[in-house]
Amino acid sequence: MPPTTPSPVPADAAPQVPRPVDFPLSPATTSAAIWDGVARRAADWLEARCLPARDAVLLLPFAQHLQPARLAWMKLSRWQPRIETTRSLASALGPAALSQPLQLTGDAAIDALAARTLLRGQTWAEALREEDPRAHAAAVERLVEAAHALAASAALRAPDRRAEFWDQGRQLLAAQSGVGHLERALLAVALEWAASDPRAPATDGLFALRPSAWLHLQCGGPDLLADALLASAEAAGIPCLRLSADLPLDEVFAGGAPHGRLEQAVCEDFEDLAQCSAAAVLDHLQAGRVPVALIAQDRVLLRRVRALLERQGLGIKDETGWTLATTAPAAQLMAMLRAARREAGVDDWLAWLKTPLAASLREVGGSGALSALEAKCRQRGWSSPLAVRVERLPAASARVWERAQQALAPLQHRGAQPLERWLRTLKEVLEQLGADEQLKRQPAGGPQVLDTLWLSKSPWPGSAHEAVLQDAQLSASEFVAWVSDTLEAGQYQPPLEGGLQVMITPLARTLLRPFGAVVLPGADAATLGPVPPGPVLIGDRLARELGLPTVEDKRQALAWQFAQLMRAPALTLLRRGHLGSEPLAASPLLDRLDLALQAGGHGSLPHWTDPRVDESVPAAHAGRASACAEGRLPSAMSASAVESLRQCPYQFFARVLLGLRESSELEVQADKRDYGTWLHAVLHQFHDERVRGVDPELGDDARLERASQDQMRELGLSPAEFLPYSASFARFAPAYLAWLAEREAEGERFAQGEVERRVRPWVGIEPALEDLVLLGRLDRVDAAADGRVLIDYKTGSVKGLKDKVADPLEDTQLTVYAVLMGAGDAVAPDARSAHPMTLPSESDAAVNSLSREAGEGRGEGGSSRTSRSPMLRAQYLALDDSKGIAAIEHEDVATTATIMLDGLRADLMAIHAGDPLPALGEGLACEYCEMRGLCRRDDWEGAAP
């Protein structure tokens, strides 16, 4: 911009206030060159009025503008004015006054606790807290939000106008009527809370300054504080110069065509948008446009873009920072606090024990102790800490578990206590574990976490922070929520590694900064256009009357900020065309920009040329998976292993031969599996006590109820969470006792429960299979007049069980259990004498004895059926059917066992011979098979969906 010729000013003439000086879009006022124009125009103005520059003050919008403005002024080789922002100048004048108890601190988490104290004396607030604690917490949050907004708005006014602001607020609030009594009451408290603060804002010191002149550069919309300051200065006779770099978006190209590269692109989906954004950044860098500003509109999208750019080893600086709660140290600390909660599950404890904060506990057990603890919990289904049985854990795992519970015991305080005591306890726990040193050694926010939570520093004596820490009474859950809120409010900015190439920054901070190029991903109606709402308690109408930013004000400020991007040498705008299945329109700002281009006669927005290179990859269909065991056989097989071999050989290879397992989820809420496990244990205790004659005076109904309570405690099940299943059991108990009485009237008696059996069916028959063991746990064996009855409890549907035994050869479970009970000898009749089935135990003798007694009780016909090899029957017992207890018989299970053993021997010998184990990829076995990703069934050529 050419210098203006200074005009003489009479000595006795009052200085005239010039009109605002605009800097329209032109090659001379690009982001890089505008500072030269600002410095030259301000210097000429000062010289024309014979005002000493060294005594003048130039106010800029953001701290990022200080360096380029000072460099531009140095080029003039003239005296510099004091170049500041309103905030930096106020802080240089002196520190802000310390907040006193119950005064606003600006810390949302601390002020929320102070707000609870303020509301404690309000009758309507106490009633709300007792009636709905969640609504009360939301009311506190809204109260703090409104108080902060009102205090911030009051601080933007001249000191002599502030009382008028509070009076106006009271009048407007008193004039409101209609619904919303609670909201009005909260807003009244917020207004008086903010107005009662006697401290003067630090910026009030600016109004007392008397520089030779005030100069102010406006960019991105009006600055209320600067406007008030200049108005006060003008009234005092101090010369003021107003400079404006704002660009009206609708007329931005009225003076000429875009001087830089301007382009837009419509992407297909989220991933395509992220890749195109990264490609646009790399394209600008390759062209020498450094640094590139990557505007943070969508943080989720930016995380993906950053991940793509970091693979290229670029120097990236993030000015937006991360929420402190998302850093690794904060996540580790929250994992520890979540584990200490009363409602914490075993998953919460395991998650904490895996963090660096629990390293000292893992060392107590040694390597593998934590893995063994997790495996045992998942195997047993111990989802609640109360369900964990230390005596059943390996010794090393038991030490880890016991030490972990001892370490967190101080944090499991039952009642409310002061926040200061909670923090002291937390600090002691961290020190005992050595976790405080772990946090200090983590550069990504560890020391900042300790500072933010007052664990490594103390508040000033007599301050509001100290009062809140000492007076606020919090329960354990409220303390955890306070820590979470405090970490959410904190910010962490990762350090820059290497030279600056990419700057991630919000739109407002790109204004007038000398970037080589700007990339704005997310220029769609859902991302670029919506503005954040104001405080919930302060509606748009009340905000307008009080002078707070309204929604329209925020939209206009956003348009001014967006228009400033036209000063960049290159601007790439990217957006999605669809959000899921719904079309996604362009941002209204993008539409206005396109209309401005067309109104200036420059055509529509040019399309971005994608620099990505397409590479054709030939399709390679995967063939049907197959494995070779190389003659390897398992040492033992259960019924589920046999079922796996019959369903799919490849599944058998992965599950049994390789031993691959999918970790079971540790659900905190009780589910159907927990109910089945509990019901099995209840019935076993019930029948075991009946057989042993424990407390003979108890009736069966009382005995069954006692067993249900005992097993609920044994398994660590919460009565509240188990309530639906307890209701089912209340219907089940009388039905089961009626069925049991009918069963016993027919001569059948419970003999054994939870029977562990191991057999080697091919000893003396097949040398290669002599050492292979079939094993299993049988739910129940009953004795009847004609032999033994093998019973397996089920909580599934009767129809499914009937379908299962409709074709006996397809029912593996009862067949294998029958083999475990001695059936299937017909495989090799001539080798029966060498058949090493499990020798009869005392319980087997009891079964045979009961069988004889039942037969004798039924007369000659019954006794004639008693033999050395009593008949074996097998059946499923449906316990959870709405029509009652139902027994589903597997007919002639001995014959089925013989056939199954013959087929199983053939299959195992084929594996021993090295035959392949193909993946069948058929039937229902594939629907829920955890090995489906290993065999890659979905990638087979011609595979069924």
C-alpha cells in the first residue's frame, strides 16, 4: 500500500478521528503481505499527527499476530509502537486478583462444586436434589455455564458501564414470565453470583492507560473490549485509529479475480475425505507451499488425517491441542479410579492392572501372573470381584489380585468426605504403587495430569480453589466424576518434532497468518455452518438484549473468518457428498462463496485435481482352506472337541490341535450363561445335601431356596442384577419339585452329580489311539430299576432339544457322555476284557445299589432286569420351559455310542495318517464359528454369503 502524504495539523486543533481503514482483498493484502500494509498505514497515521510511535499501542486480534506484525514494523526502520493483544497487555500490567471463596474461578469443575454450595441454601434446589439427583447435577452445570458467560460479557465493558449491565440483566430477568420457573431461578442465581464478585477484571487496567494513541486492527468481527476501550479513549481525547481487515463474503471478489489457487472437491465417504485431505496437504508441500494450515473442523476426521500424514514423517504442530482426558496418563488414572468403584467389574480391574500404573503389582506375581488371572476369570465367568475365588487361582495370580485389592482399598470409602481428603488419599495410593513416578516419566501429559488434579501442587492460601478443596463433600462416585470433568476441561498440546510443515489449527486462528496453503476438510452443511449454542439458561432473545453473542452474531463471525481464507495463496475445500445413505449438502458458506465468484464474473468454484495415483491390483480369490496335522493327535478330547471334528475338520484343527480360543467377555450384567451356571450349581447342592442327609428337618422347598442363596453368594452374583432370573427361579422351583416327586415315585433316585469321567476307549484295539483320553463332566446320574439314567441339564428351548435328538447320530454330547459311562463296548467285542474303562468308584457302586433297590421295590419284573451291565439311558432335562420340566430322551444311546466311536476312530486314524483337514464352510456351524476369520471363508471363490 503506498504511503499517504501527511497533512499539517494545527497545534491548537483537536485531533480528528479518522474513519476505519479497510484492507480489501488484493495482492497487496494477502495473508503474507497484509502486515506490511498495516504497519505502513499505522506509521503514516502516527507521523501525520506528530504522535510518538514509541508511546502508542497497537492492539491485534490474536497472539499469533504479534510476531508477523513486529517483523513488518521492523522493515520500516522506524520507532515501533507497543504491539499487543488486549489480553497480553492486561497481563503485562499486573496479575489478576486472586479469587476468594465462592467467587468464580473460571475452572468449570471447581466452580461446579462452589455452585452446589450456593444452591444448598435454596429450598427449591434441595427439593430438586432429593427428587432427581441427575437433574440437580444438570442444573449446577447450566448455572456455572451461565455465570461464566455473564462474567465474561461484563468484563468486555468499560468499568463505568458494568453496573449498568448488571442492572439491565436484573430488569430483563424480572420482566420474564410464563413457564420455566426453575430456569429463571437458576439464571437469577448465576446473575447475582457473577455480579457479586468485587474483583475488577485484569483488562480494566487498560482503561487507565494514556498512550499517545490507540491503534486497533479488527479481523473476524467486532471486538467488544477493544471497541469499549477506544470509545473511552476518544472521550478522554486520546487519538485512535481503527483498522479493519474484515472481508464481506458476498462481495469478496467484487474488486477482482481470486489471486490464489482456489479449488473444491466432493468425496465419497469418510475414508475418502480423509485420504483426499492428506493428499491435498502433501500436494501443497510438494509444490513448496509451506507451512500448510489444516483446519480442525471435525476432530474425528482430523485424527485420521493426522495418522495418514504422520506416516510420511512430517513435522506437525497441533494448536487445537488434545483434551487432557484423551492422553494415555489420564486414561490410566481413570482406569484405576474406575476399578476402585463399588460397581466395578473384573474387566475394570484387569484394564487397570494392565496399565503402567500397576507395574509394581505385576512384578509381585511375576511374568504370566496377570495373564493367568485373566484366563481363569474368563474361564470361570467371574465378572464381579466378589465372584473371584482366590483359593482357586494360581499362587502368583492370587498374590497379584490380593495386593491389587489392598492397594485400592483406601479409595473405596463408603461415605462422603472432603475433596482435599480424596486427593490426599489418591496421592498416597499413587505413591504406594510407585505410580506417581510412572506418571511423571510419561511426557504425553503425565506431569500435567498431576498438576491439574492438585496432586503435585497446592492452591494459594485463602483462594477459592483452597476453599472448594476443603469444603466440598463428595461421595466416591462424585469424586470420580469430578476427576473426569477436570481432565476433560484440561488441554494438552503435543510438542512439535522436526521442522514445521503442517499446522493443525481452528478456523479462527488462521486469520491473517502467512500460511503457504490452507486445507479445509469438512466444508459441508453438517460440519461448516452450525455454530455452538449459547448458555442453555440464556436464550437468544435475552442474549441480544444483554449484548451477549447471539446465534446470528456467531454465524456472521464464522462468515468473516471463512472469508479471510481467500487471502491464502492456495485454498482447498473438501467435503463429503453423502452421510451414510443420506445426501449431504455443501456448507452455506461454500454456496455463498460460489455465488460471490459468479457475481464477480469469475465462474464457479474450480474442481480439485486429485493427485493420488490409481494402482490396479488383480483380484486373487482365496481357495477353500485346508490344514495338515502331520499325524498329530490330541492327548484328550471332550464332547465339544468331538462335535468340532464332526462339524468341520478345520475348526477341530484350530480349536483342539492348535488350542486357539476366543476370550470370553466378562459381562458385568448377569446373562443367560450366568443363570445356567448358577442353576446347575443350585441343583447339585440341593441333591447332594439330600443324599447326605444334611439338615433332615428342612423341607425340599426350603433346601432348594437355601441352595439358591448359597450359590448366588458363591458365584458373586448381585441380587439386584439377578432379579429377572430370580423371578424365573421362583416359577421353576415348585415345578421342579413336583417333577422330582413324580420321578422318585417311579423308582428313580439321584445318585451322582458333577461327575468327572475319563476313559481310553481304544486300549488294546488301536495302538495309535491307546493314549487318547475322552473326558467330560456329567451333570447328573440317576439310578433306576432298569439301570442308570444320564441327565444333562439344559436351559434352552424344548423344541431345539427335540430337534437335536431327532436324529440320534447327530447328537454328540449325550453320545460322548454315554461312552464316559461305559457304553460303546461293541466297537471291539473281542477286546472287551482289555478295555480300560474307568473303574467303578464308590459312587458307581451307589448307583448300582440304588438300581437294585429300585428293582426290588418293583417286584419280580424289576429284579429280573438287574444285571452286571445295567442299561444306560440318556436324556436332556429342559429346566426353563414355560410348560414345566421336560425330559427329552436319546433313544438307544448305547448303539449310538458304538457307531460314534467307530466313526471317531476312523476320523482320528485318517488324521494320524496325515490326511488334510478341510474347512467345510457349510451349515450353522459357520454362523458363530470364531475360526471363520482364520479359514477366511468369506473370501473363498464362490463362497455362500
